[in-house]
Amino acid sequence: MTTPFPARRPLELWGGFECTVVRIGDTVRDEIAETGHRDRIEDLDALAALGIRTVRYPVLWETISPDGPDAADWEWHDARLTRLRDLGIRVIAGLVHHGSGPRWTDLLDPAFPTKLARHAARVARRYPWIEDFTPVNEPLTTARFSALYGHWYPHARSETDFLRATVIECRAIVEAMRAIRRITPSARLVQTEDLGKTYARRRLSAQAEYENERRWLSLDLLTGRVDRHHPFARDLARAGVSDADLGALRTAEGTPDILGINHYLTSERYLDERLDLYRPEFHGGNGRQAYADVEAVRIRLPDAIIGPRARLKETWERYRLPTAITEAHHGCTRDEQLRWLDEVWRAANSLRDEGADIRAVTVWSMLGAVDWNSLLTRNAGFYEPGAFDVRGGKVRPTALAAAAESYAKTGTFSHPVLDLPGWWRRPGRHYRRQRGLPRTGLHARSILITGSGRLARAFSRICTHRGLTHVMLGRGQLDAADPRMLAEAFDAVRPWAVIHCAGFSDIRRAEAERLRCFRENVASTEAVALLCAERGIPLIAPSSDRVFDGLNARPYVESDPVSPSDAFGCSKAEAEKRLAALGADALIVRTGPVFSPWSERDFLNRAMLHLAGGGRITASGTDRISPSYAPDLVHAALDLLIDGATGVWHLANPGSATAFDLLDRSIRAFGMHGAALEARDDAAAVNRVLESERAALLPPLESAIARYHQEARGLLPSVGSVRAAE
């Protein structure tokens, strides 16, 4: 008899580290290595500082015994598990996490359960203080990805192999827990699974019914529910699963002490045979019918109840077991990540109020994840931050860390971005758009954007997309250098944050209009910062690569001393100096030249239109810059704002180019044969390339340029008409 978890205490906030070790062909992906946690034991202290006292943590078979059953390397785990114990953090030990075991076994190996049980016993003997275990994470999901869809090893693609793998994993869970309990009788099984739901049009209702029954299979096996009357009994028999295998599971020895639900926005699906309505990447089928398989939240389903509360309630009512949400993650912008975690937290509390035994919500993953947008099948380095952002080589707390700390210590969390629901609850999310504009809500707190130029409009555009209520006041509505007008604007808008884009931006005219340039760039920044400091309002203050003279042989980083060589650069450097003198907690965002797919006034679009009209351009082929792609720049700046980041950040897409490079690549991308572009070699070449010593938050320049060429075609429909002269 296992020792039960304490009942009816406040909902707990657990933490988890994305720790998948998965084999794809002959390549092994290790998320602990790819997020850098393998080399940072201090991450555990950062976790503890948030008040989290339970963590899902890897003690993975693949990393301890990769070369054979008699070999084991415990050094890394010894240090970290000892540190967690010293910090007073309860460990839920994961033994296989989406993997197929070491190279000397796999999910279709009949001996897999016995082999895993041996590893489990060794873990229990070495760490007798650990009482909570997840021998196999998400067995059904892992079987689908490894043995039905073929994404992961052993890359099988049949219903038979999928069913066999699922049963083998469930038997492995039972045998592993049996081995552990011989050593630690009080050991508890915390069993995780992704339990989404499938919806469909009438023609595909049978497929949806099949998938909705299949989603329970692993937990039905573990709880002893799969007998000859079970909906999958015949399928299992046809797959060669013996009655002896099922009999070993009918004892319900695998019944979880805590049933862990991992729920994502993509967990709930919709099937539609009308393939022409969806992009090709959504097309698939079952061998008999072809259909699109898309996220249910993007489809109008008037009678459907989707979301974490519905799935959690469904699970509780089916099994009546103590339940936790063991993964809560959304790989999106920071505001949407907060909204998702808040919705999951509220759902768990709501069901507890109705009498359901919901124990915890888990922030997953504390350090984010790499390449999960492709299920790890593409090694693209696509990183989704979690409670901490690791892109700077050490952990930087994000707004999710602040939320986690607040939930862990007080059970509540508040932030202005929570005034509106997540995109999955807002109009406009559907693949087939509704008519009319989404309503922003009357009581949502606002961001104040000063100015109405290209950068201000880019911030406004992205804020609208992200559901961030805002007010933009241009030059005709607000003189940001006038303290009285500024105070009136603050009183009227009552902003929770300010993005100060108002200013003098014409670099060529700055020398001739130096007084105006300094008033609009320096005096206004100082006035805005003073008012923000008085009222405790976070501030974004855009700056420029022109604070540097370009004489460095290497890229400039945030700590390099400023050295402006023109009036515009001097005005930006002086504005930064005033902010520092005020002690203002401002986020100073330095960028290179900004290009976007939205405005004809942006330098790259303007050049393309000029060339398309038959004009000639001579561009520097020697001066090097770090352009900043407006969508990437604005998203990163808003994430940092929500995180509460301050100080100087270089937000340019990593990489460099000359003006000639950018124009020449765009000419070729748009098919502008015969465009009159010439390279100019400047005798005194400058280098204003920006890099960040804090963290590179924007995608590479190559990616940004490729996306610009795709997205700007609607703005520049005529550029392809240029042709070489006969």
C-alpha cells in the first residue's frame, strides 16, 4: 500500500525540466544538453528561489547506461539530485522521457519491461529518499510518435506496432514500479499522458470516435480496464498482444497514485475532408480517407467544449484518481504564455472547488525547449523560452518565473496582459475568419505608444496582433517634450507601460536641424522617463547603432563605450546618458536600420520601389550593418518589456550585410531583372555591426531576409515588372 499524497491543501505549483532524450535515425537529441542545463547546476537554485518544492526531474536510462546494462555513470545525477535534496525539493524521477531506451533496446523489444525494471531498481537503491517516479512519460503519445507515425526510433509506421509498443511501455511501468517498491515500499507512481480530444465533420466521425477511445488506452491498461469487452480488445489481439500480457495488467497494479495530464493547445484536433481549405502541411489521412488534421481551437465548434478545464474534468470523472497537470506550456509570445498558464491554473482551482482531487499544476518547461515545433525532427535551434530564458548562456527569469513564484507562494498572480484572454479565446483565431474586427474589451489596461512613425506603427500592429490594448499618440496629439502635455496624456491613458517612439529620425537632416533633433530625441526621452519613474511605469526607449562611430574592427556589444560621430548619434547617446543619470528602469533597445514588410517608407521597400520605377541606386558595398527586421524586433522588445527587463539590449538579427548586399538579394528575390544597382566602395569603411553579450533574442539575419521577401510581396506587387532592356 503506497503512502498517499496529503489531501485538500492549497493547489501546488510544480516545476519540470524538458528532458527528452530521443533517437532519430542514428542521431540522439538530448534536451538537457541543448538547453544548457547539463553544465549549469546553479539552475536548481534558481528553481528553488521561486518557492517551487516539487520538480519533475530526469534520471534517464539512456544517459546513465547508454552502452550496456552493466555500465552506469551516475556522476551527473548524483550531484544534481543531492543538490535538489539539500534545497528541500521533492523529486519526481523520470526514467524514460519520450525515448526508446538505450541503443541496446527499443519500444518493440519484448524484454524492454524487464530491462527498464533493472534500471529502476538501481535508481531506487542509489536514491532511497526519492519516493515519486514516472517510469515512462506519456506512453501512448510516445508510441504514436515512434511506432505509428515513425518520427522517432524505432520509426515503425503501423497500427500493430503502435499497439504493441503501448502495451510494452505499460508493462514496463508496472514492472519498474514493482522493482522500486521492493526497495522503497512507499514509492508512488506519477503517471503522465497527453489526453487531447478529436472533433470532426460527419464524414469523419468514425475516425474521431476511434481516436477519442484510443486516447485512454494507456491509462485503461494501467488501471486494469482492458478486458475482452474493452473497445480495443480485438485490435490488441490482432496485433499479437497475448492474453498473458493483458492479464499482467488487469491486476491494476499500475494504477497511478497521481494521474498527470499534459495538455497543450495543439492536443485537441479537428478532422476535415475538405483539403482545399487548408495548407498542404495539414493534409493526411488514415489510409482510407484523406483529410486535414488541424488545431480544434482554430475551428468554429459551437457545441464543443475545449480547453484544459474540459479535458481535466473528463479525466477526473473517468478515473476518480488524484490528478495533477504535469505539463503546462505554450510556445508563443510572453503575454500568451502567461495567459495559458493562468487559464490552466484557474481551471485546476475551479475543478477543486467542485470537489475534484486536483493536486498541482506544473510549469513546463522551466528552461524552455528546443525544436519542439518540429517534434525534434529538424535540428533548427528553434527555442521556446520557459520560466527562464537560457539564450544568454545563463538563466534569465522571464515573466513566467514571476508568475510561478507568485502562484507557488500566494496562489495568485496578476499582470495587465491577463486583462484579455489568449488568442485561442479571441475572435479572429479561426482559419476561416469572422467578419468584423475583434473587440479589445473595455477594461483592459493600455500601453501608451508615443509617436506615429514607422516604428510606432510597427509596435501598434504587433500589439494588436498579440491582444495588447494600446493607445498611440502621434506628433499632432502629443508633444512628448512638453511635461504638461505628457502628464495630461498619462492621466488620460493611465498606461501600465510606455513605448517611446516619438523622436527625430531623419539622420541626414539631423546636423542641419540639430536643436530640433536634440529636443525631440533627448528632452522628450528625459521627460517621459521622469514621469514613468514617478509613476512606476516600465519604459521602452528605442536607440540606434549610430551611438557608435563604426571604427571597431569587431561587432559592438552593449558594454562598449558610445562614440557617436554625427548629430543623430549624439542625440541618441545623450538620451541614453540622461536615462542612466536619472536611474530610470528603462529598457533601451539599440537597433540597426529597421526594415519591414509593411511600410513603403522603410528604406528597403523605398529602394525597391525606386528601382522598380526605373531609378538608379548606388549603395555601399563596404560599410557593414546589422539590420533589424521589424516583426522580430518588436516581438522581442515586447517580451522583454513584459519580463521586466531593463538596461541596454542590442536587438538586431544576428549577422551582418552591406546596403548593396541587401538590395542585390532583394532584387534577385523579387525577380527584378535589369534593376540599376551599383556597388560603391567607400575609402573609409565603417562597421556598425551589433551583437549582444546579454543574449541573441532575434532569429538570424538570413531567416529575417527570407521572411521579408515572402511577406513584402503584397506591399510591392509591381517590383517584378522591371526587366533588362532589349
